[in-house]
Amino acid sequence: MSYLKPLTCPFCGGTMDERGGQCNYNKKIMTIDLKCKQCETIIKFKTKWKDNPYEEAIKAFNHRVGEVN
């Protein structure tokens, strides 16, 4: 498995820095904490997961409407 990285900032296109995260294994919810190095926007991204909390959270954050995967 390759290491997944978040895509660029959805607001300015800057590099996103991972600042940590939390996983609720009972509710199967993962929260990742991201900060843009350019515009300093902080995003706490929360998503449900099935098998791999971190991988699925990054894939969900990286999903952009209108892009073909």
C-alpha cells in the first residue's frame, strides 16, 4: 500500500499539512485535522469508514466533485 497524502487546499491550491486525527472505532468515524500551508485554513474533516479509517478518510477528502477517478 502506498502512503496517501491529502490533495491541495480546496480554497487556494496550497499544500495541506496533516496535523493529526481521531478515530471513533465504535461509531466508525474518522476525523482528520488539516491545515493549508499557504492560506492557513484549518479543516477538520469527518467521515464514516468501513475497513481502513485513515485511508478512507484521505480518499474522501481527496474526492472532488466533477473529477473522474
